Amino acid sequence: MKKHFSKLTLAIAVALVMSLGVAIPALANPVVGGAVNIAITKEINAPAGTVTPESSFTFNLTQVIESDGAYVPLPAGSLTPAAVTIDGPIEIDFAEGAARTGQVADILRFITWPHAGDFTFVVTEVADTNGMSAPQYMDYSDQAFILIVRVSNTDNGLTPTGAGAYATEPTDGTEDVWVTIEPKLTQLEPGTPGDDGELVGASQLRFVNNYTYDILGTPDDPALYVAKTVEGEFANLTTQYFDFTVELVVPTLAIYPQRDPGFLEATIVPVITDAAGTVIPDRDVTVSGTFPNLTVTAQIKHDERIAFPVLPAGTTFVVTEDAADPYAPLATVISGGGDAVTFGSNAANNANTALTTESALVSNAGANSASFLNVHHMPPFTGLVIGSMPLLSVLLGATLVLTLMFASRSRKRIEQMPAVA
């Protein structure tokens, strides 16, 4: 059955608004003079480790009326109600690195009322107000609210004294169209108490935007790198390779339709570099798994790195180095240029052990790295150890037997010699 917003339903909604004198404490925050403080809240939903961008968001209040069972924009020249005057724009601004939630309070202060009565508005967000492009991606909110405001004649003049709001759901436009607003052509399904709409407090007008940031680095200044350094008097600095596994989890928000197909597969391409960031050719790096989970395996030696030039901010990484005898591993992890966190130990009793770091974030606040320092612990020099050299032991034993046989035979010859008077 079609769920058109009928006049009967509208009458119920208006009756509900009229009863807001009792419900006001739950639906709005009264302010001085009995006015109603209606706020709009903007939330930037971004992966952890992503710095909030400098940005500005604009919101529209479109006045509507009921017509033939639907809400439509207020026609020009309407007297009941008459058109309000809106002194906009209504905006929320974010500074770079600011908290992810902002608010504009008392949006009714932007409105001049022509008379007492009930006024109805659709509250929406203006899309693409920041004009972002790669490497930044902003997904604007399609949320809309129906806001009903009751204005009364008071000693202070025309004053809002009650308000209520409905959260609405966009539809595909095939049926149940409640209101269509140019130029956005927002189509909203009727919202009725206990049905498909949600009655919310007048200060619960919340718009959420998804935001992601791709760190577009280079091999010598990558989004993330894993480095290897080896120390020790007898350490092999030239041909000793160490086995590494890097587990990546790409944030779900970074995988959405605005990206070109294959974007992540084509850009998350780790390489092996020297300490200066110069790519070393013909070195294998294996990438396996499916998004959002990727596994990278590679071998690197002293003064080499596994570099990830491009990664979305908010990607998590865990690095494992396989055991190597007689090297003791210590890892230092830095996320977003923050404080270093260490794992493992360079002590001799930690030699020939594997080391796995804890999960850390790739952040666009600063550099991201996992640096492994392996110390070589040479066993003490004790000369020839027979127990570990069976062939030498056999040879020494045979030599001893031959020596004894020769000595015995020489003694017999001496005893058989004639005595000299």
C-alpha cells in the first residue's frame, strides 16, 4: 500500500506539534525569552589516524507547505503561511586538525517571521561545498529533516515557542514522494510517528560526512616504510637477508564507489629501496589477500627498506620479522610522527627469536615507520671443540693409537738389543 503523507496524517502531525507544550523538554532546549534553540550538528566520519581537513559546510532551510497529500516548496505569494526571510548562509566551519564534530546553534536566529502560526521546513546539506579532489575524498550527507516550528505572539514579539523534527529517508523517486527540492531533487519518503519516519528532538539535526585521505608519497618519502639495520663486530652486512611479513588493513571508508575501479590495487605497490630511498630493481615483493586485508612479504638486508609510497590514512600495519641466528631484534614503530614505541630486545638471550609489533596506524599527521635493529651476538671463541667435530675426533684418536703402537714397538727393540759389558 502506498504510504502517501495524507491530510489526515498531516493533521495528526500538526496535532502532535500543538502538544509540544508538554513535550518541549524532550524535543528542544528552551532559551531566554521562551525561544527554542534548534542546532545543526555536523560530524566528519574519518578513519582513525586521519587529520580533519580545513572545511566548511552549508545547510539549507527550505520552507514547504502541504499540497495534495504531499509537502512541496512554498509557492510564491503564499499568505498562509507567508514566506519567512532567511538571513543565511547557515554554515559550520572546521579548522585543520579540529575535532570531528561541530555545531551551529540556534538556527532560528537566521529567520524573520512574518506572523504567528506553524511553519514547516526541510533541512538539508548543500553538497560539494569544499570542492575536494584526490587525494582527499568527501562523501556528503543525503540526510534530510522535516522541521516544524510554532511561532507565537509574545511580549517580545513573534517568538518560536515550540518545535519538532522528523528524520527522513531518501527514496528512489518511484513512489511515496514527499517533497522534491530543486536543484538537488531530494526525494523524501513520508515520515509518520510509529511508521517509516523517526520523530527526533528539534536539536538532533545531525549530518554525517565520510572523509578519507590518501597519503601520496614517493619511494624516498613513503606513506610507510619498514627498515633494517644490523650491528655487531662479526655481523654480515652484505649478504644476510631477513624475512619480513607486513599485515595491512585498509579502512573500509577508503573503499567506496567514488574511487575508480582498481584504484587501490594499482596504487598500493610496495618496493625495496636503499636507506636513501632509491629503488633497488629486480627485488621481489609479494602482495596477497583481498581488500581490506593485505599481506606483504619480502626479504631485506642491512640498510634496506620495504617502502609503501601510497596508502590511505587510517590503514593499520603489523610487522613480523622471522628469527635469524644469532641476531637479536629490536623494533621501533612511529605512527604519524608521534612518539616511538619499541618492541623486542637486542640482548644476547633474545637472539634467534621472531619479533611481531603491535598494530599501529598510518596517519597523515606525520611519518610512519617500523625500524628493525638486529644485533649480532658471536658465540665466545674457545678453539677447537671436539664434541662438535666428530671427524677431527676420530683422526686424533687414530693418531694417539698409532703413537702408542710405535712407542711399544720401539721399547721391544731396545729390550732385545745385546748388552754391552
